[in-house]
Amino acid sequence: MGAVVAVLVIVIVLFAVITIVRSIRIVPQQRMDVVERLGKYKRTLSPGLNVLVPFVDAVRSKVDMREQVVSFPPQPVITSDNLVVSIDTVLYFKVVDPVRATYEIANFLQAIEQLTVTTLRNVIGSLDLERALTSREEINRHLSTVLDETTGRWGIKVTRVEIKAIEPPPSIRDSMEKQMRAERERRATILNAEGHKAAQILTAEGEKQAAVLRADGDRQSRILQAEGQAKAIRTVFDAIHNANPSQKVLAYQYLQALPQIANGSANKVWIVPTELTKALEGLGGALGGLASMVGDVPKSGVDAGAVEREAVAAAAAASAEAQRVNAEVKAAEAQVSADPDATAALEAPQPVPPSSAIGGADYNGANQPERA
């Protein structure tokens, strides 16, 4: 009898413990438990400590209220240009109503996957391959709108749909790589041509500016040289004008220029009358008295003897040069004497009177100026 009582006590204790355990339910954060009483929905347990009626209430499902991520396997999709591409999608969703997610649909994950595949085929079927590759944002937005409308009555909110990858067939990938390679080579060729063009333009502009600057520098140099020569000529002219030289001094300057005229490289034959030689022989003595002539008195500070000696030396040099030229003329006449036509071409020039070579009538024997 005592053993039976002990067993009964143990059974009662176990029953009480089981009853207490089944009557207390602790729900963690971000989870909702759906409770049924005798097979019928009774209530939803919120996070924390909850008390149930033992052996009457039962938890039907435990729903996670956090946002979840599901990656669907690649799905073959046909584009509008009859190309089969493989598309991977990623779905972000969360349960907003655990009761409807439990009772409105048996398996909401499988339903969302199938709905995503059908919607994706409808969207991609209206696009060609190039547009499908470049319109991911548009496809994502369309998928998100359709899924959100459909899963709303299931107590599920689709927050985001992303296309992870679009894989065209291998042959299409090869063609796309060749096209992209050709496009990049074309862009590189265009960039090289534009760079070469810009370099040539810059070089031409630099050469143009350099030529303009050189021309401007040459022009300024010529202007400065011309101004310097003009200033020098003006200075010489003013000096001569202030000195008031006579005709005899000008004749003396002419005699000094005769040797330079005769030494010119272009003067192969220079015909001078023989009378000029005789006139120049006496020119030294005639010029010796230039200082004593009327109207040609040297100014103070001028050495008359030096001027006379310089005039005599110039006259002697001019006489020697005239004799040399005369000898060359005679040799040329002897050389062409055998040819009548050449002799006729070498006509004797008109004799030049000595008076015209040294100043005209101022040094004529009949019109000599009176001495002071």
C-alpha cells in the first residue's frame, strides 16, 4: 500500500511539473508564436513571458519577424531576340503579419520564388539582350512592385529585389568581348588622332608666333639701323654745312675717291682719256696753293702743311691709278684689234676735261680765282 501511494505521489508531481512547463512559454525578441486552442487560432504570443492553458493551447508556428534574405538558383530566361540567358536573383523580405503568413499560404518562400521566376520571365521577354544588361534598375523596380502587390495579402513585405547576375551564352559572350575590344581600339585610335592633331596645331602655332617675333625683331632692328644711319648722315651733313667747304675741298675729296672707284671688282675695263693723266700730273702743284686762294682760308687750328701734303699724295695716287688703267685699256685694244666687230664696239669715249673732274670753272686756267 505504501508503494502505491509513493508511485501516485510521483505521478502527481510529474504531472504538476509538466503542466507548469506547458503553461509557461518564453518568446524571444523579434519572434511571434501563433497559438491554437483545440485546433483553432486563439492568439499570437508576443516576445517575453506568456502563460498558456496546458493541454488545451498549442503553438502552431514560430514566425521570425526579422528581414530575411533568400538567394534563388539561376533561372533560364528567353529575351525578345531569342537568346537564353541565366539570371540569378536575390530577394529581401520580412513578415509583417504572422497569422496570415501561417494560414493564408502553406509555404510562402516557395511561393515567392515561383512568383519571382514568372515575373522575371515576363519582364525579360519584352527586352533584348543589350537592354536587359543595361536596365537592371528598371527590372528590379518592376519585380519589387509586382511581388509586393501579390505577397501583401500573405502578410509578407518584399523590401528589395536584386538581379545578382545575367549570364548570356558562351558564344554571345565571345561576340560581346570582340565588340567591346573593337570599340576600345576605335576609341584609342580616335584619342591618338586627336592628340596628334592637337600636337601639330600647337607646333604650328608655336612656329607662327616664333616667325612673327623674329620678323618683328628684324623690323625693329632695321628701323634702329636706319635711324642710326640717318642720324649719322644728319650729323655729317650738319658738320659739313657748319664748316662751309669750298669747291676745291670737294674736288680734293673726289681725287681721294678715284682709287677706290678703280679698285672695284666689277671694273674690268675702265677707259680714261689721256688728257686727264697730263692734267693730274700738274694737279699736285696746283693744289699746293689751295690754302692761299681767296675764300678758302683754313680755320684756326688746321695744319695747312698737312693738308697740302695729303693733297699731293692723293694726286700722285690718282695719277698712278690712271696710268695703270690706261695701260689696261691699251692691252685690251691690242687684243681685240684682229676682230673688226669688237673694235667697232669699243668706241673711244668722249674726252673729259680735267677742269670738270676737279670742280668745273673754278679751276679753269681762264677763270682762276684771284689770290688773296
